[in-house]
Amino acid sequence: MSKAEKKRLHIIEKAALIFNEKGIAGTSIDEILEASHTTKGCLYGHFNSKEELSYASVDYLLQKLTDRRTLMLEKQTTAAAKIFAFLDMNKDPLNSYINGGCPIVNLSTETDDTNPVIRKKVKHMIETAL
């Protein structure tokens, strides 16, 4: 991974956590700049807009959930064990392993009527991955 790719991923990781905790609309670019120790020029060198960064951050959060689910379920050998592992992973969406709660719950609430792109990503996750 190049230095530029590492920086881009770093920005996404920091922004994703803030978006998950405060919401996309409730997060300012300045908060992302401070958390990622990045300048505006650097941020906008990687992303054309806050909206583009939010899409990348949503993809990152949903991929984290998918990776965790896959890892947890692959450890199980029976169908019943997989069901119980899945239930255990999702028993407390407000106390998620990702700070701020379950990204699916948070994003579903925030973007239901305001952001069709993110709504489509979350809907796809719910329909196909869960």
C-alpha cells in the first residue's frame, strides 16, 4: 500500500468513527481534520467532498461488520452454533464493538429519507449480508 493509500484509509477510519457516533450531518469537516491530523488540502486531495468521504466511510463500517460476522460464523461448525453466534453478535446494537453503536442502526435512522446512496448501501447490507 502506498503512502497516499495509507493516508486515505487513515482518513476514512477516523471519519467513519465520528460519523458513526455523531452522524454524517452532525459531523463537521473540521472534526475530521482534527481527528485524522490532516489538512484541508490533503483531505480534498483524497475526496472531492464530505459526501464522497461519507460514502467511503459507510463502506468501511459495513465491511467491518461483514468481516466480523464472517470471522465469528466461520469458527462455528454446526448450524445451531452459527445461529447462536449470530444472535450473540447482534444482541445489543447500542453497545456495538464499533464506538457509537451499530452502524446499520445509526445509518438507517439518519439516512432513511435524506441520503439515497447510503440508504441503498445499508438496505443491501440488511437484505444480503445479515
